[in-house]
Amino acid sequence: MKKNEHGIRSGFVAIVGRPNVGKSTLLNALIGEKIAIATDKPQTTRNRIRGIYSEMGENGGWQIVFLDTPGIARPRNKLGEYMTRTAMGTLNEVDVILFLVDEMYADKGGDSFIAEKLAHVDTPKLLIINKMDRMDPDRFRHTYEAYEKTGLFEELIGTCAISGGNVPAVREALKRRMKEGPQYFPADMVTDHPERFIACEIIREKLLMYLDDEVPHGVAVEIEKYEEGSKLTGISALIYTEKKSHKSIIIGKDGKKLKGVGKSARLELEALLGTKVFLELWVKVKDRWRDSDHMLNVLGYKE
């Protein structure tokens, strides 16, 4: 192999795991900035979110490109099928896999299903035991030993992604596994997703945070208008829901809930974009949109 004259070591890393184990939170912690939405609701992530960590100096450095995948679970509709295919499709495309768990290993369940899939992949794998702050030492040790016995992982690391606990150890483990290669993105770039996509995700995150448990999975956001100026960015977004009863929940009494979602999203967008934001939100009922090929295509959930 020809020596990299710039001393750059780079590669791609997939973060996989069950829904709600903290994949997006870990990604944000590894990058050092929020580029993926994170809530306590399962399956918050629906696309592969690409985050970029760069550490450059005069004599080279590292660039790690992360793919935060949707949580892997048994699909219940076409959206679920797309999310599972998206997650599993990354495994042979990357240089390292981070398998994130947050509890004891069991022979049955989501973690064993993913472990079985990983057993057929040659890509180097690291196990990340997240939320270790919620485990007593005995539970953490038993969890560690159970996964270690599978023989699938080159290294096992405990973290508390939400507080950043031991996240630098994960980063260092990945840096040791990066190979000489190109600098794929500018050093100051943390994601390759356009601002329009990020705006859509921020609005959806606020909906997930404001809504009751039965509503979020039937909600999607489409940006109808995105006009960015030097001082003002105008955004109009359409919120889809599958049930009329959910539409009234999203809007809330006297429109208060939708106004709260809009204000929270607008403040975060203004901080991100560095301009004032005029944000319009509309709610539309679209029956069974998660099983509609046309709607999944419109919303960007496609191959």
C-alpha cells in the first residue's frame, strides 16, 4: 500500500443496536456536537445519520465517519422494514461496528438477534455497554462476561453516553483501528446532511418530546419550504399523522402544544443557523402512511 503522505488515518464506523439503547446520544458524544436527534422514545432514528469526527494536526490526524442506524427490531410495517434493512445494510460497508447494548445478554430477544447477524460479518466489532451508571458493579461484570463469552468482539467498553462517561475510550479504540486513507470531509464538517434535513429532524424531535407514547410512531415531517437568507430563514413544515384523534393531540387545546413544538424547534434552529427563523407548522392526516410506498418515497424513507 502506498504510504499516505499526509499521515491521515480514516474510516467508517456503524453504530448498531436495539431501539432506545442510546445510539444517537453516543454519536453526539463522540462527535462533540448534536447532529442526531435523541429522545427516550424507541426508534427515534429513521435514517442513517452521518456524523464526522476529525482530529487534525500539522503531521496528519484522524477522520472517523459514523453511521448512526435505526434501532433493529422486528418490523411491523413498510417503514419498519425499511429501517431494519437500512441498519443491517451498513454492516458490510464499514471498517468497524459498534454494537451498543444496555442490559444483560439473553439468549432470546433483540440483542441475541443482532449478535447472530454480527456473527456472519467479518467487520471488526466492538461492544459498547451503555448506561453503565444504572448498573451496579456485579451487574456490569456479569453483562461484560456474558458478551465476552460470545467471542464476537475485539474489545468491550462501558460508557454513559448521556454524560460523556468513558466516551473518550471509545474514540481512542476506534482511532487505533483506523487505516491510512483519505480525508473524506473538511475538518470543520460534523455532518454531510443538508440543513433542510436537519431542520426536519429537529421538528420531529420536538414532536417526540411533547407527545404521549401512543402518538410519535405515526408522525412524520416534510419540509415544504426552506428559504434561507442572511438574517431570516423561512421554513414551512407539514406534520403527517395517521389518525384524526392524533391530529387534535398534536395541536393541543387552543393550539398550545403545536405552538410549544414550534417555539422549541425555532429556538434550536436559530442557534444552529445563526439567523432568525420564521417557522410555520401544519398538521395533516394521512391514513397508513407508514405502509404507503409513495409516502415513504416522498418523506425520504427509500433505498
